[in-house]
Amino acid sequence: MASQLVREWTGLQQFPVATQQTLYELMSKLKEENVSFLTILVLGKGGVGKSSTVNSLIGERVAVVSAFQSEAMRPILCSRTRAGFTLNIIDTPGLVEGGYVNDHALDLIKRFLINKTIDVLLYVDRLDSYRVDNLDRQVVKAITNTFGQQIWQKSLLVLTHAQMSPPDGLSYAEFVNKRSAALHAAVFEGAGFRKIEIVKDLEMKAKNTVASSVSTFSRTMKYTVSRIEREGRIPVQLHWILRGTMWMIKSAYDMVRGTVSKVPAHLKTLPLPLCRKIRVVLVENSGRCNTNDGGEKVLPDGTVWIPNLVKNIVEVATNGTKPVLIDKKLIEGTDPNQMGKLLIPLVLFLQYRFLLEPMRRKALRLSDWEEDGFEQSSSSRILFPEIEELEAKVPIRAKDLEEEEE
Ligand code: GDP
Ligand code: MG
């Protein structure tokens, strides 16, 4: 960023006093966290309000706004500084051209971003649209392929044109929820999070199984010891208790192993990012936006949107996930999501091998303990009904599963 011209953030003084106060508070919060500058990348299709949002945030007309999509073909970086804090915002050309993802625009953007670190991505769309289609998923996919899945941990879904009246008798909140849910689904699918969530879910179940089994094991051992202390001799039932314990260990082992083996091979190779829910923030860039008594722009639901947007930006920037460095490797590498893929089978393996010797409380049915073994075959099915759902939902080649099961 050093080569860019950093100007004093005079636009800040154009905001109503209450907005300025909130922004100064947020800047000092960042300073407390040793953050003295933020870099925000603004992406989205053309004409959705990216440049207008940049102008609204800066409080100056820095980016060209156009109603007819003859927008700038190059990204622009705007840097403003105030009270020891620097805000960098990168406005970009629209990512769709002639009904297709504009790879040329994406290429320009990524080359422009080389050696920059993105603290927050604002993925912009309109609130007052009713459709989410395959093109939206394609745009998200193209962003993911370019910057890696981790960019979504640093993102906000910004919806412009938020001063609107919902159709079909829907309330404002209902409409916002529906539109957000549809866009969330598109982002999750486009970014490939849906499958990862299933793997994470299974992994969490396996962890819970291990934890509860360890506790059952320790309770069983305590019971045995107290019997020995109380009776001054080894109880005759010790043999059965130990057999039961051994069975529980084995069945927990089988459960975890069963879970692992049922995850289809192509899902096991996915990374495990912290898949946080991407927040939706509403924006109204129009000069006709309603204002409150303090002159601050308010949305139909009463949100004072500029401070709210900045607050969300600060929260994403400080959410503990790493900012995304756009380095040569990321740009030239074929798939930025490769990292960590190999770790997944290892993590799963370590979980059942070393945490294990476990058993699930649910599986502890003392009354079922019999000398000649127990019904084990269905245990992983009972505990992991999702496996069947997973098999139904995710298109898996039958061959993959057969190989896994072998
Ligand atoms: P970009 O192509 O994504 O950068 O979109 P622009 O910022 O150039 O905006 C495209 C058109 O939408 C312009 O005519 C803007 O005035 C208008 N626009 C952008 N944001 C809003 C908004 O929140 N509300 C309304 N009413 N119009 C907006
Ligand atoms: Mg623009």
C-alpha cells in the first residue's frame, strides 16, 4: 500500500455528529487491538452498488457511479487516514459480462491486489432483487477459486437498495430473511461449504462419541474400585464388568472407524475452514434515504446503516481469522484450497486412535451385556443417521464407497 497516495479522511467530517462519534469509537477499538489500518475489497456483479457503497463509506465521491454499467474497467484503491488510522477500500469492476463470469475482470483484480492483504471482503448485491440463480453461484465460485475459501471467513454480504417495500404482503424482516437465506445458500454452495459442513458435522459427532465414551469408561472403573473397597475383595462380577468395558471400548472404536470410513473419499479431501455464517448488512446509498433526528441515514427497520456497516467491518476484521494475503503463490497456484487437505485423514485417524478407547453413553446398556457378544452392527447407523442422508444427498460414485469399505 505504501506506493498509494494516502489522503486525510475529510469525508468523515461530512457525516452527522452521531455517526462520526461511533466511527471514532470503532477506530479506537481497532487501535486497542493494534490495528492501525484496514483494507477492504469490494466485489460483486455490475450495477449492484459497489462504487456507491465505497462513496458512502468514505463520505466522498471517490468511485465512478453509473446507472448504465459503463463502469470503470479497472480496480481503484482509495486510502484515507484519520486519527492515526488508515482505511483502504478497493472498488472493482463488475464480475459479470454478457451473462457470464468476467474472467478478464477477475484477472485484472487479482493482479491489482498482488502483495496486498485483504482484511474484509464486501460481497455486494441488491436487496430488492428476487432471484438467485446459477450465475450467482458461478460468481462466488470464481471468487473462491481466485482467492481461496478462506476469503469468505473475512466477508460480509452487503445488500444495497435497502430502502424498499417488500412485495406479496411480506414484512420487511421476512423479505430480508428470505433474500439473505437465498444468497447465503448460493454463497455456501458456490464456495463449496455445504459439503465441508457435512464432514465437520460427522467429525463433531465422532468427537462427542469419544468424549462421552471416555466418561463412561471412567465411571465404570470408579464403580469397580468402590466395589472392591466396600467389599474388601474383588467382586465376582469384575469379570463381567471388565468384559463389558472392553466391549464398550471396542464398539466405540468401531463407531468412530465406521464414521470415518463412511465419509466418501472426495469429501475427506476437503479442507476444514472455520465455516462461519456470513453476516448480511443492509445499505441504502440513495440520497433519498430516510434520516433520523440526528441526520443519520436509517433503514426501514430503524438501523442506522453507516455505523452498522463499519461496526460489522471491524468485527469481521478482528474475528480471529487470518487476513488474506494475495501473494504470487495464491494467484498462480491452481487451487488455493489445497493446504491442509492432507491433514484431514490424519486428524480423523488421530482422533480415534489416541483419544479413543471410548464408548458412547448411549451404547451403555448394561442390561444388554451378555457373554457372547453384543449387537454392534447397527451402532454407527443409530448414532450417525446423517450418514444415510449424506449418501443420499451427495453424489458419490458407488465405486468410491466400495473402495472405502474395503
Ligand atoms: P456498481 O456497478 O456495482 O459499482 O454500481 P454503482 O455504484 O455504479 O450503482 C449502479 C446504479 O445503482 C447507480 O445508478 C446508483 O446510483 C444506483 N445505486 C447504487 N446503490 C444504490 C442504493 O443503495 N439505492 C438506490 N436507490 N440506488 C443505488
Ligand atoms: Mg462500480
